[in-house]
Amino acid sequence: MTVQTDQIGSPQRSPKWAVLLEVAAFVVFALLSKFLLSLLFWRYAGPVSLLLTLVVLTAYLRFRGPGWKMFGLVPLPGWKARLMVIPQAALALVAFAIVVALTTVIGPSMGLDFLTEVPSEVDDRWGEVAGSLPHYLMWLAIVWTAAAFGEEMFFRGYLISRLREVFPGHRLGAIPAVIIPALIFGYGHFYYQGLRGAVVTGAIGLAFGTMFLLFKRNLWPLILLHGLIDTLTFTAIFMRWD
């Protein structure tokens, strides 16, 4: 007898309301844990709360089914599949560059002056990196764990994949499945980057979410690009490049 399974390996496909409840629970857990941790150490509240969320989510996915391979950490058999990550990351870089230009260059030229305002909290959070090798290396470790892997696994891999089960299977269903995680992603950066940061990172979330679906839910190109972009950013801060 054949038993049908849903995308995370449960015996039957979960009802849409149950999937929405599950997604909402993990989003609330991530945001609430970040708020509570920010009362103790706001600089690292985001990365720590996201890693904590991923630990709980990983345990949940293991209990329900095969785990993260169903949510973007797909196997890459052979060198051809691994090398394909590079041109895919390059394509994602083009999408990234377009949305950043739209929000940081074209937006202000259209009178959206708030897109030029960088809150002081940004310097307060990363200011110690300039000229400090220990802080630079620490943030690189955060970049390749909580940012490159963590953010892509949660906001793109998990949220988009689960929301695609809620909305219709045709192409229009992909629109809310990409937009909702992008809005949450942008909001998650508001606490220290302000409205400008929320808009810019939300736009990046839209671009990365679209690429995730275009790559047939393969997270590896986005993880690689995300890590490289943040590494270059912190290198520029460390070297005091203008």
C-alpha cells in the first residue's frame, strides 16, 4: 500500500490552516526571542535568536520528516551540479544589484529622502569592526552561520516553501509566498537599520525569494552570494574603505 506524504514527510498533507499556524508560530518565536535577547545584548540579538530558531525548527523538521533537503539544502551530486552554483549566484547578484539600485539610488532621486538616512545604530553595531581583527573575524563567523546559512534557510528555504503549500499551485500563488517572507525579512532588520534598512533588505528578500523559486528551491547559490556580499561589506568596514 502506498502512503502519500507531504513536503516534510508527514503521512498526509497538512491542512492549510495548520501550515499557516506552524509558520506563524516559528515567526513569532524568532521575533519574540530576538526582542528578549535584545534586552541583554542587542548587537547580537538577531544572529543568536535566528540560530536558536533554526535549532528548534531543525528538531521539528527531523521529527516530521527528512529535514532541510526538502527546504533548499538540496544534494549537489557531481562537479557539474556544484559548478552550476557559481553562474546561478552571479544571476542572483544581478537581481541583488537591481533592487539595491532601485532603493538606494532611484528611490532618493524620486523624493524618497528616508532612503538616504542611515541610523546611528548601524555604526554602534558595527563600528568596532574597523581596524579590529578580532571583531572582524567574529562577524565573519556570524556572516557565514546566522546570515548566509541562517537567513537563507529560514526566510527563503522554510518560509517560502511552506507558504507555497498554502497558496494555489499556479504561478500567482508564488507572489504572496515570496512577498510575505520578504516583508518579515525587512521588518527583522528594522530594529537597528530603521525604515531605510527595512525597505532595502525587504527588496533584497524579494529578489532572493524570486531567485530561490527560479532555481527550483536550491539555496546554495543564495547562501554563497549572501556570504560573499556580507564578507566584502565587513572587509570594507575593517579596512576603513569609503
